[in-house]
Amino acid sequence: MQDEFRYNLVLALLVMSLGGLLLHFRIHPVFTGGDFRWVNLIPVVIGLVNVIIIPLLFLNKNTVTCAYLLTGLSVILGIITMSHLSIFKLGREITFFSILLKATLADSLILFGKFFIAKVIFDSYFPQKAQFNYKFPQTFRFLFPGWWLVHFIGIAIVYSLGVSIFS
């Protein structure tokens, strides 16, 4: 029964990733008016990794940690880049309702859901690692919530610096 539950979670992750990939094909077309747009390949390639490679990695206990790391990294990068796109497109009209209805907040929340599905799959392989007692040092250990938060903040800072320097 445990394996069937895990396979269903991997299938859910695959379906969410496939939906995101198809959404990116629509929003960021690689060919526009006969022109090839290299920058639009980035979400497509990450989407293909999420659809093809990561589900396969989640099916093996020896590679599940790599799959969890790749999923977490793609979620972090996706949320940061979609937030940047929203801020850029909204311009000066940043209000509560524009963030709620016009920005990519809904897309980011769906993407964040993929992270939690990946965490449940990872925890199903290693239930002893899922034991969390909310002590300060454990929060920032490998693959615990603080560890992901530190990496999210770090990647967001590096991304922001890169955007401000190269813009």
C-alpha cells in the first residue's frame, strides 16, 4: 500500500509539472513570428526536467534525495523569476488587488504545492528524517524548513543583484 501511495504522489507531481510545462509553452513561446527566442528555452528546459527526470528519480530510494533537491531548487527559481516578472509587468500599479489578481501569485502558490508533494514523497522513503522537533539547530539542517528558507533568501539576493547589475 505504501508503494501505491508513493506512485500516486509521483503521478500527481508529474501531472502538475506537465501542466506547468504546457502553460510555459503558451506564455513563453520559443518561436515567435519566425524568430527563435533563446531566453524562453529556460522555463521549457526546467519544465522538461520536471516532467521527465524528476519523477524517475523519485521512484528509486537511492535517488530520491536528488529528486527532492531538484524539485526544491526549481520551485525556488520559479517563484523568484515569476515574482520578478510580476513586479516588472505591474510597474507602478502595485496594490493588494493587483498582486492578488494580476500577478503570478496563484502560479507561485501552485508551484509551492509541488514542493510539498515532493516533501511527502521524500518523507515516505525516510520516515526517520521526517521527525521534526522544532529545535533551533535542526531547523537549519539539510532539507528541513530553515534550510530551504536560507536557500530561498540567498538565491533571491543573488538573482536581485544579477538583475540590478546587468539591467
